[in-house]
Amino acid sequence: MGKLILNNYILIVIMVGTTLIGIVSGILGSIITLRKEALIGNALAHASFPGVMLSFMIIKTKNIELLLIGAGCFSIISLVIIKIIKKYSKIKYDSALALVLSGFFGLGQVLLSIIQNTGNSNQAGLKKFIFGEVATILSSDIQIISIISITIILIVVLFRKEIKLFIFDKEFYKSLGFSCEFLDNLIILLTVIVIMMGIRFVGVILMTSILIAPGIAARQWSNSFYKNLVLSGLFGGLAGFVGTFISFKNSDLSIGPIIVVVVSLIAIISVFLKKVK
Amino acid sequence: MESAISIKNLTISYDEKKILSNINIDIPKGKLIGIIGPNGGGKSTFIKGILDIVKNSSGNIKFQGEYYKEYLKKIAYIPQRDTVDWDFPTTVLDVVIMGSYGRLGLFKRPKRKEKEMAILMLKKVGMEKYLNRQISQLSGGEKQRVFIARALMQKSEIYFMDEPFQGVDIKTEKAIIKILKTLKEKNKTVLVVHHNLETVKEYFDYLVMINRKIIAKGEIADVFNKENIKKTFYRDY
């Protein structure tokens, strides 16, 4: 009896976390897919991996906040490198993205091997950042995730009119005297924060799916930008909720991959049932 | 002659390459002005430089004595049609309402007043039937009409249009030119980047001929001649 309550409490805590992360990654993912920058999300997520490892090498304990800050820093470093390549070399944009994405992920693996060979007993579990692991999530984590998620949603709601025009018609947006750099940086920053929250649950490899799939699904159902954001958030949240539930019913299935399968199914079904031209 | 825009020593570089150099011109107010020149001659850059969309420009630009930042609510701009993502999830009405965003400013939402005004503007361009249509389903001419309606929504003093007749049907072209002439009659200034030399005389009353610098400027009758056309389009660099 006591075990059941305990289990349910964990279930609720995790479920709130995965649902919230599903919602915010859906909203941000919709924005980045409409900007045709889905691969940026992919690169940022993969590039966060060596950040986690390097943070660990410096602090030598698994302080999750510091590990995630390392992750965020590396996402941003990867973006800067992509932009430098784009500006100063003849390499095509997609090639630059692929190069940085796999290069950073490879670096992460190398760092992980080094850490594993040092024999630091704290390192157990670092590997979980690849595919995600929720066993270590605490209710205090969920509080932080809730606050950040709500803040992200409020920011998007506040700037929704500007974001819409910025994505649709950048030149016109500029001619009204609005700043492109500001929104560009804001969208990237929010995406990096979502990735930082999400990689613990689904891992750096699968993070892209929960960013991109809800946006793709939403686009099949509506021709309105705001409805796309709302639907995308709902699909992401639904996938987090349902995925967590399935995972708890079948304890041998880990949460991250299940969420990704659910959200991908939502996207595939939506594409087949496509409502809008 | 009253001037709408006064430009002094404008130079625009892109990646350290000079696109336009040493532009000095007074754009007259209340005229329909054509901007012509060869591809890559800097016509679009000229407009974008004036509108502060392209940076790296040096020089002094004043709009009836005011700087761009002070004057920008009285400026409407229609970018080239293919710079926009037409698959973006939005409707005809929504795009026209975007014309009110500048006046609304940050965070403020368009309300019923803006919606009603947008419908009125759509009527002016003959697109009121397509109100709720997804923009990806419009033809080239229809897209351009929507853009014109959005510009009208801005209720501006100066209108900048980048190749508005590119790839539109002849009926739309005539409809647009009629609207532009109405704006001129209301003493608004309209600048149009244009490439069809055959219609220059019919459409405009003032001409700016550009190829990396201003080759000629003035009333159509004074500057639109063989010599200037040759200088603008066939000059070797």
C-alpha cells in the first residue's frame, strides 16, 4: 500500500515534469520549424552533451544545475561556431550544422570515456544524458521546471505578434523599426533553456523529436500561427503525459524513448489526416 | 519643390564591397517615382539603405527634416514578394492587419478597429472575397494585392515598393498603378523599384536611374532618354 502511494507520488511528479517540458518544447519547436530551422534544434541538443561532461570534469560531482549550465553553454558555443562557418566559409549551411552536431557529440563521447577511466565513482549515470533518465528527478526539480516553463510561455505570449511578423516577413518587420537581433537571440535562448530542461528526461539524441514533431503535427491541423503554437504545445504535453504513463505501466520501458515514439506517432497520424492545404 | 526625403553622401557597403557610393538626392514630395537600373545595380539596396534595413551605410538621410527613427510610422514598405515565406500559417486578413503593427507598437494587440480597417483596405485592392484564405493558395498577382493592402493599412506619407509588378498579371498591374496614382493625388510620395522600361513613361512622373551610383534623376521628360538609358544599363565597370 505504502509502496503504491510512493510510486504514484513519483508518477505525478515525473508526469508534471514531462508534460510541462512537452508543452514548452512543442511551443518553441513550432517556432523553430516555422523558421525552417529544425536542424538548429538538433545541433543545439547534440552539442550540449560535451558541456555536461566538461562541467563534470571541472566540478567532479553530479551537481545537476551546474551540469545543465555546462550543457547550455556548449549549445550556445556550437551555435556561434555554426554562425562563424556560415559567415566566413563556403561550406553550405546544412553541412555546417551536420559537422558541428556530430563533432560536438563525438567530443562528448570522448570526454565520457575519459571520465569513465578516471574511476571517479560519481560518474555513474552520466551516460544517461544520452537517452535520458528520470529516476533522479526530485519534486524540487519539478518546481524549478514549472517556474521556468510558465515564464517561457508568458514570454512567447507577450511577443507573439512580433514573433509572427518576424518569421513571416523579416524585411517588413525591420522596416517597422523592430530589432531582428533581439528576437533571434530570444528564440535561441528559450530553445537552449528548453533543451537544458529536456535532456535529463529524453536525452540529447532524442531531444530533437520532442522539439520538432509537435510543430510538424500542429501545422497539419491549422493555418493560424497562434493556433499552431497552442496545438503544438498540446501535442507536446500530451506526448509527455501519455509517454510517462505507458512507461510506468511497463517498468522495463524507459520514459524518454516512449515519449518520442508517442510524439512521432502524433506527427505521422497528423500528416496522414492532414486537414489544411 | 518640397522634398520628401533628403539624402546626403549615402554609401552602402556589403561585405566590404561598395554597392552604392556617394548618393546625393532630394526625393520630391507628392510624386510617383520610378527607380530603374540593371540587375545588381543597387536599386533594392538603395531603398533598403534609406529604410535602415541594410546597415553599413554612411551618410545623412532626413525625412522632411526628421530622422528615420522619428519618421518611421509615416513610412510603408513592400518588400519583394519572394523574400517572404508564403507557406507560413496565416490568412489574407491577418497579413493586412500586420500593417497596423508598427503603429500599435510592442505588445499591443490589433483589435476590431484594425480588423475593420483591414477589410476596407482589402476592398480597395479587390481582395475582400479572399479574407480567410490561406496565403499559400494565392496567385502572384493576388499576393501582391495583399501586400498593397497591407501598405495602405500603414496610412503613410511615403511608400516604398520593391518590384511590385514582378510576375503579376496585367490586370493586377493596372489595378496597382491606379492605387498608386490615387496615393499621389493625396500628395503622398511613392517610390517604386521598376524594371520594365516600356511602361516608365506611362507610370511615373519622376525617375531615379541607378547603377552603383545615381546616373540621372529628374522629371521623366528631362531624363528618360537614350543617352541616360545607355549610361545606366550598358556602362562597363
